[in-house]
Amino acid sequence: AQKVTQAQTEISVVEKEDVTLDCVYETRDTTYYLFWYKQPPSGELVFLIRRNSFDEQNEISGRYSWNFQKSTSSFNFTITASQVVDSAVYFCALRVTTRRRALTFGSGTRLQVQP
Amino acid sequence: NAGVTQTPKFQVLKTGQSMTLQCAQDMNHEYMSWYRQDPGMGLRLIHYSVGAGITDQGEVPNGYNVSRSTTEDFPLRLLSAAPSQTSVYFCASSGTALYGYTFGSGTRLTVV
């Protein structure tokens, strides 16, 4: 079975601070995909990034960066110079390519960025 | 291109009533799923489908039925609504395992 743990329930920062959201996953599959989704106050789920299990390169997209470490089964998400618009709930998710081909989500981290 | 369309957006049911949440996608995606979102619990998988005619149970299937007669549609049926089914329901679709799921805008269901 798959499991995704987001231990941080809620984080509050002041604008322009850097913040890291943690994600730890469990799976016995050797091929899998990791995702981050953003859920703003309006409620929709917005896809941010996908990473496959064979690619451990870190990725940077503007103020967002992701650190994938297979050795610790972690896929952490850092927002640099946070902005009020980053306030949202962020979900980490895992998808395997065998058996259940749907997403397993973590419980989410609510990020509040104060002006 | 509409993506994933869910209807209705809001619904109030009385305990014991039945209803169907509709989900349609126009991207010719094989994979479709239903999730429910409850505070502090993330999104939990109810049922999923890997193609027309093929469905399977997720983590929390009790009280829900699905069918997939076409590639485009994946309705979720509540057989006899209970207050514990008060939640926000999301439908999602995906082309292959390489990609993430595209989500609908959600249905907020209240059972009284």
C-alpha cells in the first residue's frame, strides 16, 4: 500500500520569508510518480509539478523549487520570497504504475502568508 | 476545451435520499477517479476506473457506486445518503501514469 505523510498541518510566515513544505512517502513500487498540488481558497486543485522515481534532479520554477531524495523518501517543496498569493493548502501525492493507478494524497499543509 | 466537468456544484440531501454526482471529461483520458475531501484528511480515493467498463474500489468505497459505460463519463452514485457523506467531492481524469490528474471544480455535498 502507498502512503504520503505531510507532518506540517499549518505554517504561517511573513511575506518574503522562505518556506519549505515537507512530504514523505512510502511505496514498495520501484516506478512511481510524485506530485504537488495547490488548493487556493477558491477550492480548485492546481497541478504544480510531477517527478518520476528515476529522476532525482531538483527542479526550480521561478520562486518554487522541489527537492526529491529517494534515500529518505522525501519530496519537499520550497517557496522562496513567499507572497500573500501563495496562501493555500498544498498537497503532496503519489501515483504508482501498477494496481491502483490513482493518486494517494497526503493530508495537506495549510500555508498562510501574512503581509 | 472544458476539461473535467462536475455537476452539481452544490447539493443538500436529506438522510436516506439517493443521488448521482456527474463527471464528464473531454480529453479522451483513460483514467478517472473520485475523491472526497474532509478537513484535515486530504483527499481520499472512493472509486477509480482505468478504462470504460473497468472500475475498482479505493480507500473509502462504502455507500458509493460507480460505473464507466463510456470513456467520457464517470458518475458517482450515493445509494442512501448519510450525514457522514457530507464532504467535498472531486472527480479527476488522467491520460497516462506519466501525468498528473486534472481535477474538476468539486461538488460540495451536505447531508442533513
